[in-house]
Amino acid sequence: MVIKKEKSNTLKINRVSSDKTKKPVIKKIDKPAEKQKDEIIEAIDLKPQEVVKIETTQPGLPEGEHGKIFASWQFSEFPQYQRGLFWYGGMGILTLGLLIYCLIVQNFLLALIIVLVLFIFFVARRRNDGEIDFQVTEDGLQIGDDFHNWREIDNFYIIYEPPDIKSLYISFKASLRQDLKIPLLDNNPLMVRKVLLEYLQEDLTKEEEPAIDFWTRFFKL
């Protein structure tokens, strides 16, 4: 069975559908000796063309620099949010208030940091967003120009609460390194999870997105 990339944010996989007149429903994922993570993917209704079968041991998969490519897609470097006049006005008032406070307490270093953060934020968002290639291969994960061998990675977990949250998180063995977030976009989390379980353990204790991601999404940063 072949997995290949056709569009920028589409995971292309050969379909296996026994009856197109039925609408299959995937109810649960069995996990040996683990509690099932019901809230992630307990009742995902899939269209017939989305019913897939991934066999990581099957020959014929596309080859890359790091062996067979089991799954791949692209995502934007920065999240795309709709920000209106209300958002810009609110952020402007908040920033001005913080700067005035810094001047009153004579904390000029904090004021400088606020200005620098705002400058970096707007420069980064105004430039053309690049598309980052993500691949799950035999040897590890290819994320843009960076390759992470399986032995560098501790585990993974998926936070799936559509339509707002569709994220794959990669946890590294290095304790000081924060979890890496990979947007799932419209890809089927069941397929991604099945591929990763061939190489990594899933962290079932993580049931919510990290606080930094929550506040970033809340403030549309």
C-alpha cells in the first residue's frame, strides 16, 4: 500500500473500502494494558473514501532519504487566525497599558522586552508563511529541514477536539526540550496514531493541550 503526498495539507493513502454504501463508524481504539482514550477518537464518523488500512511492513511504499515514508503532509509555519479590528484594538490597548505601567514603576527593561516581542511578532506574521514538510519514515520524523531519529523521541500524544484543536505532539527524551506540536489539519488521527504506534509509545496521561498553546490560540497570537 502506498502513502504519498499529493496536496499541501492532504495525507494521501490508498483506500480500502469494502462497501461504499455504508458509512463506517470507528468507535474505539483498543490499547493493551492501557485505559482507552475515549475523548480523542471515540466516535469519528468517516466518509467511505476515508476508510484506510496502513501496513507499515508492506513493500511498495515510497522511499526517501531515511527509508520508507509511511505518512506525509504539509502545514503552515504559523497558525492562520482571523484577526479583526476588535482584536487589533484590544491588543493595542493592552500593550499601551503595560507600557504605561512599566514607565510608572520605572521598569524600562520590561518595557523594552514588550516592544521587542511585538516587533518580532509582527515581522514574523507579515512575512510569507512557509510550508513545512512533515514525514513519518522508517528511521524517524522529518520536520522541515530537521530530522529526528526514533531514539531521540520519548513518546507522542494526540489532542483532538475539532474543529479548534487537531494536534499531534512529539515528546523528546531531552528533559529541557519542550514538546513539538504538529498540526493534523484534516488528516485522520486514527491513521497517524496507527503509524506512530509502530515505533513510539503513546502518552495517555496527556488529555489537554499545553497551557502555552491554549493561551496562544485564545489570543490568536
